[in-house]
Amino acid sequence: MATTFNDAKSEIISRAHEKMRHALVDQTWTLRQRLALTCRILFDAGHGSSLAGQVSARAAPHSTFYTQQFGLGLEEIRQSNLVHVDEDLDVIDGHGMPNPANRFHAWLYLHRADVNCIVHAHSPHVTALSMLETPLVVSHMDYCPLYDDCAFLGTWPGVPVGNEEGEIITHAIGDKRSILLAHHGYLVAGRTVEEACVLSLLLERAAKAQLMAMSAGDIKPIDPDLAREARAWMTTEKRYAATFAYYARGALRTHADCVT
């Protein structure tokens, strides 16, 4: 005999979150392995654009971070060829150099203590929206993790290798998790590597859906309260970790070398 049919949604959601905390198994990948997996996952999802784009994760000490070795594509990144750099982008450990555009990562890490992973890419559908100077519109349940959490920079300040671009992008994103950059691409600022990876994939999918909807008619808004409810339901650390693990299993079937 069922005992929950008369329960309020809030009660059901609370119990589900509690079950997730116990039922979903934590993975044991190291920080460098998770970063390398993110690069391969993003490549498989079409976010690669030659040498453009950067993925980084805050390291120890707190003012340093891991990122790709400049000259390698996302599909070539493994935990062993990541470089450990300081705020001036000088290499502490590893070979080669980071992408000079990592300067705006350093700016964001400096001003956002809550951010531990940054993904920046020129994925195709986000790029198309950026060329239209059009902000992201969240109008579907699947994309509610981005609801009221994707900023928009409507002007292009040029290639992001100077301090000016770091200041502009850091100011534009504010306290949000993501930003669409006009004539450029996207940036996601995650509390964890898992969150940053999953939101990056979601942002590109949302941009693709938006372009498809725009070609058919006017996009209709969703109820703000329901959107915020969905965002809260879908943006827990456990859900991000479980979703990341799903994508990682797929990546490891063809990219096992990235964690060796």
C-alpha cells in the first residue's frame, strides 16, 4: 500500500535529496584526472575549436591553478600534461606554457573565492548566439540550472590576453555561474569541476535549442517560481557528480589514456 500519494512536493523533494546523498557513490578521481576528463568530454560534445578555449581548476596554493599545455587540443589532454601555473601564468610544474588567454581565469579566481573550475570554449551554437549579440533565454525544464544564472556581455573587448579583458569579464559575470560573451563564446565558473563541466554541456545544448525555437517562432517564457524550483532541484553537488560520472564513463570508453 502506497503511503506517499498525499505528500507535498517539498516533502518528496527533500526525501529524494536525502536518498541521493546515500545512494549515489562518490568517485575517486583526482583533481587532475577530473580536469583531463572534462577536456575529453567537452571535445566529444563538439566544444573543441583548435587551440581556442581553456579549462582550468584551482589548485594548492589557493592562488594557483591547473590548465592545459598551450599547443594541445582538448582531445590531447591527459592528467600528465596539464601545467600548474601561478597568477602571472608562470609555470610552477609541468612542461611548456599555458594559453595566454588564461589571464582572465586568474582574474576570476582572484575575485571569486567560490569558483574552483573555469571552462571557456567557442562551442558552435553558443558561438552562433554570440554573433547575433543575443543573450541566452532559458525556456525549458532541462536548462533551468542556467535560469537567471547566465550573464551576458554584449560587446566584444578583443582577445582576452590583457588585464582589461579580465576586469571586464569578471565584472560582467558578477556572482553568476556562467556568461555568454558576444562575438566570442561562453565561460562557466563552477564550484566544482563536475559542476563546470555539466553546465558547459548544458549551455551549448540550451543555445542550440534556443536557435531552433527562434527559427520557428517567438520563445514563450516559463514561470519564474517554477524555474527556480527546477534549478534548485537540479543543481546539487550530488546530481552534478552523478551526471559528470555518466559523461566520464562515455569518455573513458575511447579516451582511457587521459587518466593514466
